[in-house]
Amino acid sequence: MSTLFRINGAARRDSAVEAWLAEPRDELRRIARVWFEVMRGCGPDVCEAMHDGCPVACVKDAPFGYVYAFTAHVNVGFYQGASLDDPAGLLEGAGKRMRHVKLRWGQPVDAAALGALVAEAYRDIRVRLASEGV
């Protein structure tokens, strides 16, 4: 039995995700788009879907990351974030599995460290899927 959270309907490209990312009146979505593009670029097996109102990046139907724009910040989140190595100390949250990085307009971002978290989350979900024989 799978212990991974799954999202039905993930596709290589989702028009609802693209519409959310392209919202012209929301400045913070521009930041979100940058990091969702990083997720999209992790590998040819990355799919996407909208879930709970935010764009989610998956491998098959298993999500590894998401972005969401709030009124004052963007969350770049990871479904298995509690298990990720975070030497830069970017991750926030206290849940059993999920963690996120908050990005605020005009504040510097450690792009290398955040990019490494995205890449690690992608590798992690692939390993988890392989351990389930998927």
C-alpha cells in the first residue's frame, strides 16, 4: 500500500496551472512562476496539476513541490520537506511532512540553496516511487 499522497489528473502541462501563473494583476505570482519553472525543469517526467488552489509539481501522480502567492509572500513548498537536507536553513513549518520557504517581494533569495531544495525534492519523490515499485 502506498504511503505517498497522490493527486489525480496530473498532466505534462495543465492549462489551469498556466492560467494561475499568468495572472497579470498579481506581482507575487511572477516570483511563484520563476520557482515553478525550476520545478518543471527538474526532469522529463514532471507533471503538474492544480490542488487546493495552487500549482503542484508531481512525478506521475506523486507531488513533490508547489507554489502559492499570498498577499505578502510566496510559498515554495515541498510535500516531503521534513526529510530534505536544508543546510541553508530556508525551510519553515512544523508539520509531519510538509515544509515551505517564504519569499517576500524585495527581499533577497538564496537562489542556489532554494534550487538545491527543489532538485532534492524531485530526487526524493523519484526514490520514494521506485521503492514502491512505481
